[in-house]
Amino acid sequence: MVGEEEGIRKLKRYVMLGSFLGGLIGATIAVLVFPQSSEERKRTICDIQQDLYRPVKVKFNELVEHVGNSLINALDEAAKKVANGKMKSDDELEEEG
């Protein structure tokens, strides 16, 4: 079950990455092939960059939040274990060493 869920998550990541890269490559080719003045082309490239930047920024912020929450949870669990005597604190390890 756990391995299957991990495989599904990886597949979703690959599909999203492939879609993103495919869109980026397609947009780049379209901008370069489509006849435009240099000023129009600059505006089009700028618009595409902004459209691509927003979703990446959102995903990055989600990732940072997830990692931060995971770290906080891990620290809380470690503190509980130390408080319950199931794990030694850094101070206790230094005293033994």
C-alpha cells in the first residue's frame, strides 16, 4: 500500500514536470517562429515568463511550508521523547561523553 502510494505520487510529479517542460518548450518555439517585431516579441516573452513564474512560486511556497511543518513536527516529537525519558537530550549526551 505505502509503496503504491509513493509510486502514484512520483508519477504525478513526473506528469506535472513533463507538462511544465512541454509547455515551456512549446511556448519558446512559438515565440521564436511566430513573426513579430522585436518589441512585441520582448513583451510576449515577458508575459510568458510571468505566467510560468506564478505557479512555480506557489509550488515553492507550498514546499517551504510543508518542510517547515515537517521540521516543527519532528522537533515536537523529539522534545516529547526527551520529556518522557525515551530519548536523551544533547546536555545528557555531553555529560556522558
